[in-house]
Amino acid sequence: MEIIEQSEIDAGPQRPFSDSHMIEMSQLSFRYPGGRAALKDVNLKIEAGEVVGLVGPSGAGKSTLLLHLNGLLPLNLAADADSGVSIGGIPIRKDQLTAIRREVGLLFQDPDDQLFCPIVQDDVAFGPLNLNLPPGEVRQRVTDALAAVDLANYGLRQTAQLSVGERKRVCLAGVLACRPSVLALDEPFSNLDPRARRKLIAILQNFAGTQVIATHDLDLVLELCQRVIVLDDGRVRADGPTRAILSDRELMEQHGLEVPYRLASGRDG
Amino acid sequence: MLALGVGRLKSTILVVLPYRRRNETECRSHEVGHCQTASSHPIENRIGGQYSRFCFGLLCCHTPQCGVSNWDTVFPRKNWMHIPDGYLSVTVSAATGALAIGAVGLSLRQIQDRLADRVVPLTGMMSAMIFAGQMVNFPLPGVPVSGHLIGGVLAAAVLGPWAGCLAITSVLLVQWALFCDGGMLALGANVLNMAVCGAWGGFAVYTAMRRVVGTGLKGTVASAVVASWLSVMAAACLFCVEFGMSWSRADLSLGNIFALIVSYHAVIGLGEALITGAVISFVWSHRPDLLQGGDGAKTHVASEVGRFVTAGLATSIAIAAFLAPFASEHPDGLEAVAEQTGISQLATTPSALLLEDYEIPAISQMGWQRLSVSLAGIGGTAAVVLLAGSLGAVLRRPAISAADDD
Amino acid sequence: MISYLDRYARGATVCHRWPASLKLLLAFAVTLTSVLLPHQAWPAQGVLACFVFAGHSLAGIPFDYLLRRLLAFAPLVMMMSLALPLSQGFAAGWEVMLSILCRSGVAFLAGLWLINVMPFDQLLFTLHRFGMPKLLVAMLAFMYRYVFVLWDEYDRMQTARSARDFGGGSAALRWRIRSQLIGMLLIRAMSRAERVHGAMCARGWDGTVRVFEIPPESVTRNGNHRTI
């Protein structure tokens, strides 16, 4: 079964993900070289199309987990070793990295880390170019992605002149231009003013694929996600429907979080 | 006829003048908009203090900024000056350009093997860092001038000679393209003097010395200090050679100017050495892994060769320092050859030293001439050894990469 | 800082609309001619200078800007070239001095014109078309992007430091503090390079530079519109 799926991946852009879990982590542990254990024995299954919030205190391992989704961690993956993560049934291995990175788009916390071209359109075109698409297709994808983040005429702007919110959206356009089926977002709403935040929420709501959103913004989790995973000290502490978990005061406070105002005051249900 | 042509051009200019004024106000107004969106504009206000700086070849002299307030908004306060066009002949420019292209090409190829897909982020970030680091003022007590980092040895110590060379090349290119600093034709000479000589040569000395002195904190800092001083001296000497080859004339003796340039850069080099040493020691205490040579620093110079180079370097500098003043009074073998080949103007002739005309007894008695000639000798030797060392490092490469595989 | 660097480069005059390679070649030709002309041919140098000057006015570069740049450029060129006759006891070296003054002045004006009619991205693209290796182009673009980020970072550190230093300290201390700031900048820059590398890999980067082949030639004033 696995072999058939791989050959399909090689054959073309069709996505053979219909019957298996979109993201699967089995007994994933990770320790930074010379440092602490960041992930301990994580087991997760996320279905296609699910929007999952990843919450937990700082240093809980949220970013580390997201980096695993894309095969950026572990650092030196041996050719035949399996990292314990599979995307759409494909285990993340060195020889599968290209296919994996085509499927998973990663948005980093600091837009300056991600936006490395001086001109906006070059940055958005970076992913499609690395997919070796024909020039016409690249151009089309750049236009579409910029339109999707509501920055249609920003193509020739200089990235250094953009505001933080605009930079974040350009980063998202760069990710969307690769047409991923999974979006992994690391603190997408930090440092944004309410308007920029609102705009980003609207963009994410329009995205049809699977999303994993690591954030401290619990109001937003309530708004966007159907499911929440609480991560603390590298372990999954809770996993379930958003409303049930976020309103569990004891659980929230135990892991350095708090019940969102809307749930606590009972205004919203 | 010619005068008529000039007259016509002048009238053209006069006709165009009104447009110019209009455009100026336009530029200003959209300028304001830019400033508001670009978060980094404080550079104009904060950096630079009240002095602009001029660098020659490497750096030359720093003069107090004119006090007109309008200057602050238009003119880059931080004004490096590398070799501009007009100083070197076209032949020399072409030759240095070809050498620089070759060296940069070699660096590009080497670095692709070593850093693979990290080349662009690491080297690009390093050059951005050097560029930003160069804007930091180091005030000198009591004088209205200041020094700054040049960074060839620093870049090479962190990323290795190839990436270091490329980083400094990028800095020079961007300084040309944004500030019009350094000439278009002289770009090759600037790259050769600072990027190639500074990073390759500086790295050769740095590694060789670390082999001998030790790779601990003290050894590393001492090596960086010596290497950066030598790299500045070597660059100054290279500029002298290039300038001399451009203007070899029978009625001109350039030895005095060269002695001045070299002795001036001996002082500048001290600043560079201090800054590099301090930065390296700071990095050592916080992120020592950055200085372990991600580029395989240990493999670049085999230990015995390294010792040999260092011993040779020390000896030749000592010889140059002590013997150059005496040797320069008697044409030696090299000068004889130079006279035959018509580049005798390069040779040092103390009889027409700049300061002699002014008869400053104190300085004459202090042996200023000999001192400067001494320094010129040291610098020249350093340049030669640096070039030889880097050439050796390049030639040894196949054997080293074979050793890496084992 | 951007506005300050590309001060007039994003204008919309005739000169800005010329093809990028033409501008580059023109500036190169003027520089080369000026350096090749002997000092005896000073009228020709004058004609060249007028030519460049006309180019400046066509490009709408204000005169006072030019004058300031020239005034700042002249003293050091004067100093270096004056040292020549000075060192010969004023007996010789005048010709060389004159040559250097003419050549460097004209070449400097031509260079100034080029940087003020050509934004950096356009220059990079043109250099790439003229055969500069892709890898170097990518590095330069990368550098151009992060100079601003790093400078902001330095500026913040500097502000935080000066908020607490009470203006005291010897020169030696100030040197040490500034060196430490540069060291800090270096460490942060290298960590950032690793993060950016991760972000690039996440979008399929494998070390091969692929250039988006739309010439940014027709970028107009603010860089957000393109005339097709």
C-alpha cells in the first residue's frame, strides 16, 4: 500500500490521501543536541481538512512539533530512518522530503525569517520555482497567492517597506503559492494589530486544507479550530473538541493557560 | 567647434533646469512616505555622529563633517571611500578585475562543495552583518575621527576563507551600487585588496598562527589580531603596487607617498585588529561553536605547513623591519630588476621624502623616514606572505578534501 | 534607510525608463572613456562632464544633491592627488594630479548618475543577464534584504544599551561595548541565518538558485506599479 502511494506521488500531483490520516505521529520523541528533551512520546492523528489548535505554555514544544511536520527536524535524518511522523501515509524520510515539503506549508513566527527576498514577487515565486514549475505557471501562482492574501498589487514592493501584518501575509502567500494540503502555522497572530489579525483570520478561514495552528491566542483558537491539543513539557496533555477543552478551568490552569473570556463569562454559550 | 559644442550642451542644461526643480520637490514628498513605512530610517539620525569618514583603498582619513544642517538629510553621513575610478590605469584595472573575477569564481565553486544549500543564507547574512557592523563608530579619544570594522578576517574566521571572500565582495559591490563608493572600473582592485587578500590571506595567517599558538581563547584572539593587522597592511601595500604600476613615469618617485600610505594603514590596522580581537573574544565566550570553523578550518592548513608558514612569516617580518631602512639606501637586486623593467619608480628613495621639505627636526631626528620605510617593508613582506599562503592553501586543496573523506 | 539609499533611483523620468542594460553600458562607457583620455585632452573631459551633467538633469536629480556629493568627494581626491606634487617637492607630478582629478571627477559623476537611475534590484537583474553567477546574485539579494533587518536589530540593542549607560565610561570601555554589540549582532545574525535556512528548506530549497525571469525593469516610482 505504501509503495503504491509513493509511486503515485512520483507520477504526478494527484494526492492519494483520501483514506489515511493526514498527519500521524507515533511515539515521536526529540531532544535538541546538547539540550533538553523537547518532545516526549507524542502520538497524534489528524484527519484531512481538520483545523487543529496547538496550545500550551512557552517552551512546551509547539514549534518543535511543527518543524517535525515539514521534516526540518530531526536535523540529520538518515536516508532509511523514519522520524515517526507521516504525512498522508508517507513516512518522513530523507528520500521523501521533497514530496513532504510540497504537501506541508510552514509559516514561521518571525516574518523576517521567512521573507528573504528584497522584492515581494520574488519571495512568493520562490516555492513554485523550487517545484520546477514552468514560468507561466509560476506567474499564475504568484498572482493567485497574492490575490488570496489581499495584496494583489504588491508584487513589486520592497519587502523591507511593508508593515508587520503585510509581511506576514506575504509569507503566507509564499506558502500558499506552493499549494500545500497542510498548513502549519507558528504563532501567526503575534505582533499583529486587530485589523491585520482580522484579515489573517479571514484568509485562513478560506483555506480548505488541514491546518495546525500553534498559538497563545485562545480566542482565536475558539474561532478557527474544531479541535485543540494541549502540549506541555513535550507531552500531549489533552486532545479534544475546542469548547470542551478550553472551558476546563482546572486543565487550563494546570498548563499555564486560562479559559478564554468568552467561555468564562458564558456570553458565548 | 568644440567650444560651440560645449555652449550648446550648457544651453541644454539650462533648458532642463526647471524640470529639475520640480522633480526635486516630487522626490522629497514621496520620500516622506517612504520614511514612514521603512522602519530602519533612524540610521540617518543615529549613525555617524558628526563625522563623515573617508577610506582610501581600505580607509584613509576621516575628516569632520561640514556643519551645514541640510547635509544630514541628503548626504550619507557614513561615507566610506574605496579606490575611486581614475586612480588606476585601465590596464591595471583590467588585470586586477580579471584576478578578482578568478578569485571570486574559485570561492564560489569551493563554497558550493562545502556549505551546499547553506551558502546563500550563511554568506548573505554574513555580508549583511559586516555591512551593518561597518557602520558602527569607534570614537578615538581626543581626535575628531573615528574608526570602524573592516571585517575580512572576522568573516573568514567564522565562515572560512571562501565564504569570507564572497561576503566582503558582496559588501563592496553593494557599497558601490548604493553609495557610489569605489569606482566601477576599480571594483576589481577593491575586491582584490580587501576581499581576496583580506579573507584568504587573513585566514591563512589566522589558521597558521592558531596551529602554533593554540586554539584556545587566547590563541584565537591573538591570531585574529595579528591576521587582521596584516590584512590591512597587505591591502595598503597592494594598493601601492597597483597605483605604482598605473603611474610609472620617469619624473615621478612614488616611494614617499607609499611610505606614508603604509605607515598610515599601520595605525588603521591597529584599530581593525583591536575591534576584530574584541569581537572574536566576545563570540568565543558566548558561541564558541561559531569559531570552530564550520567550513572545516582545521583541515585548511596542515600542521607542519602551518608551522612553517608562521615561522617564515615571523622571520621575514623581523628581517623587513630591521633591514628595510638600510637596504633602501642601496639598490638591491630587486630594484635593479625594477630599473631594467622600467618600474623603478616603485622603489623607495628616501632623499625626497615628503617631510624633508619641511625640515621638522624632531621628527627627522626620530628617524621618521626609516620608521616609515620599515613599516613599508613589513607591509610588503606581509602582502607577499599572505598571497603565498593563500595560493598554497588553494593548491593544497585536493589532498585535503581527500583527507576529509577519510 | 531604503528611501535614503535609493534616493532618486525610483523616479519616472526618461532616464529611468531606458533599458537597464543601456544605462549600465552608458555609465561604463563614460567611465572608461574618461579614464582612457590623457589629461591633455581636458576639453574632451569637459564635454564628457557636460554629457553626464545633462544626464543628471534629464534624470531629475537635484543640483544641490549633486553638489553636496561632489563637495564631499572632492577633498579626499584633492588630498590624495595633491600629495603627488607635494612629495616631489612641487617639481613634478602636476600632470598626474590633473589626470586623476579629471578622471575621478567625471567617473564619479557617471557612477552617481547610474546609482540614481537604477534601483538595486534592477542592477542585480542586469548584472545577472551580463553573466554574473546566479549564486552571487542570490547572495547579494539576500544581503540587501537583511542589511535593514540587522541594522534595526543593532539599533535596538544600541538604544537599550544607551538607556542604561548614563553617558559615562572611558574610551576603552566604549570600544569594548561597541565590539560586544558587533559580536552580539554576529551571533544573532548567524542564528537568524539558520532559521532562514530552515524557512527556505520548508519551501523546497535545495541549493539551486532559480531566478524568477520577470525583469523588474519597468518598476515605477513607488515600485508598486508596472507599466506593461
